[in-house]
Amino acid sequence: MKTETELNRDILQVTMQIEEMFPELSKYLGEMPVSLSYNDSYEASINNLEDYYNSLNVLLKSYSITHLEKISPEEPQKTILLIEDTAEILENLTEFLMLEGYKVITASNGKRGLEFAEKYMPDLIICDVLMPGMDGYEVLRLLMDTVKIYEIPFIFSTSMSEKVDRAEALSLGADDYIVKPFDLKVLGRMAEACIKSGSKRKKELKTPVTS
């Protein structure tokens, strides 16, 4: 894990890069999904800084890609929220999905992921199962108990060593399930299908219990 000093340095570098390459984006830099507080624990502050740094990279990469490949106005860009605590996997998935034409929001833990789901209302959530603190099961349970985000399609991602099978994941309310290491083409098709069909939860009679 990077130190606070290293993260602040990296944030400054990518901010300067954005301002130099795309000055019209400067007005958005203060609106990135981050909430730092002196009351946060050191670990919480580091997680928030990591999320902010990842979001800056997403902004830079997605804006660059949009300039290279114009998105059809008839097909609004879809948004995917990635919840993953392994930085390398998060970065690789973000780059792949952006190249597929998606807008990507990232969170390095379940708590932040739920906050971003309610704030940004993505078209799809791809969530790791085993994470420190709030794991993927808890994320899905809380999502299903919240009216606003109840119908967002949800894909579990997990490693081969974790004792979870696809049938169990689906029975818990997930729309699909994929095992690491990913076949990115399979993941791409899965994401496209989930966004196109919507979550199976909206087709069921079950009613979420909170607002």
C-alpha cells in the first residue's frame, strides 16, 4: 500500500497532466468522488486518497479515449462501477472496460462502493467477493435492501480458491458470476448482456425493504 505522501504526489502529477492536456476538465477536478476528513482513521484516509487517485486516472483515460473514438449520440455511454480491493486488477479492468466504451467508476472497498452506487446510479456493478471490512455479500445484501439501487445489475468476481459457485451466487441475488483470472472477452460479453437485459431482480415480485 502506498503512503499518504506517495498518494498525494501521484494525485498532484495526474492532476497537472489533466490540466495540461485537457484544461476544460479543470472545473471537474473538485467534483471527483472523494470525501476526506480529519475525523477519518489513517486507513480510511488512505482508502479515500486511493479512490480519488483512481478516479483521476479514469477521468484522464476515458476522456482521452472519447477524443480518439467518438461515441455515437444515439448510444449514450453506459457506466460500470468496479468494486475491487486489488489495485492491479482494478486498473486492468478499468482500462479494458473504457476501451470497450464504458464510463468507469472505481471503489477500493465495499463501503465506498455502496456510496458510489447510490450517488452515481451505474448501469452495472462488478464486485469482488472477499474484501476487508464489508465483503461482496454484504454489498449485495445492502444493495437489495435499498430501493434506489435495488435494480442495478450485479456481477460477483472471485478467485478460483474461494468456495463459492455460480448457483450460490445467483441464489443470493447476483445476476452473474465470473472467476479470476478473467477472460476479458467473456467479461465484456457478460457486462453487455447484463446491461442490456437489466437485473433479474426487477422481474421478480420481491420488494426491497428500505428507501
